[in-house]
Amino acid sequence: MNKRGQLLGAAIVTAIMLFIVGSMVIDFFKDDITIIRNSDNLDCANSAVISDGTKLTCLGIGLIVPYFFLAIISLTGGVIVANFIKWQKNRLFYKETAHIKLSAARFW
């Protein structure tokens, strides 16, 4: 069986596995974020009494989950694209070397 042809399929399976594991890790962040944002710690719900720096901190903490989700999507997409490019290079390389071998065989 052609092992180079399976490279892209393995990349897609790896990317799906990374996406699933990354999505499972997000649940661990959610509990910590709600604890940090509650009234005992940063008190992000009461915007009238907190300072500008605390508002910025609340905003940054609130963006952890979307940024982590975007990082997961970027990572999985990068795995697929990198292996697709590698697959294309291998395909083109072996097509060119086959042509060279044929022309060398005609010469001899």
C-alpha cells in the first residue's frame, strides 16, 4: 500500500484528536474563570466600583476560553495544512524522479 498517500489521512485523524482533547481541557478553565470573576475575588459583575485595571483584568480573563478555542483550531488546521504541503511535495518529488528515471532508462 502507498504509505505516502496515507500521510494526509493520518494528519486529519491527529487534528481531530487534538481538537477533541483541547475541547475537553476547556471545561477545566471554565470553573476557574467563574471563581476568579465572582464577588469574592475580582468582582467583575460590579463595574461601578472597580478600577480600570481591574476591568481590563476581567476582560482578559473572560477572553481566555475564546482565545484557547482559537488556538486549538489554529493548531489542528496547522497540522492538516503542514502535512498536506508535505504530501504535495512528496507527490511532486516522486513524479519528477520517475520522469528522470524514465529518461535515464531511455538513454542507456
